[in-house]
Amino acid sequence: MTDAPPPTAPLVSPPASTDPGKTMGIVALVLSIIGLHLVGVVVGLVALSQSKKVGNTNGFALAGVIVGAVLFVISLVVIGLMIAGGAAFWSFITEACRDLGPGVWEVDGITYSCP
């Protein structure tokens, strides 16, 4: 009787722990950065929820939510300032036309075309 080597089990790696929200978290961060801030926030919140269900944390999704929210607030402030600046400029032009009257006028190198 010869000693045969013991049978070996095939090398199978254990199933990887997958995070269903990881890809969505990356997408959320990218969307937040490229200008789709609110969409990035929503996708990030969904990704956080999916990751939490399986007990994982999702840094990309959290970053997407934070970056999207901060950039959204900044964009609202910038838009508000632009509207205020445009309103002030329009007020300046209409006031100048009130003073000058109808016609085309050049004052200090600025041409005003007043109806």
C-alpha cells in the first residue's frame, strides 16, 4: 500500500463583499462636480442608503452629497449676485436715459441708446 497524497479542494476564493452603492457613489461625486449638483445629491443619498443596507460605509456617496450641497448653495449665491448686479445696471441705464431723454448719447465714453 502506497501513501497517496490527500485530495485537495479546488482553490475557490470566497465571494467578495460587494457594495451595491459604490458605483452610484462615484457617479454622485462626478455629477456634483460637473454641475448637476442636485442630481448628485439625490444619487449620493440613494447610494448611501444602499450601502447602509448591507452594512458598508460609502465615502464617495458622502462626498457627492456634501460637494453637491455646497456647490448648489454657492451657485444660488452667485446667481443671486448676478441678478442683483443686472438689476442695478438696468436701473443705472434707465436713470441715465431719464436724464438724457430720447436719442443716442455718448457720456464719458459710454454710448447710451435711449428710446
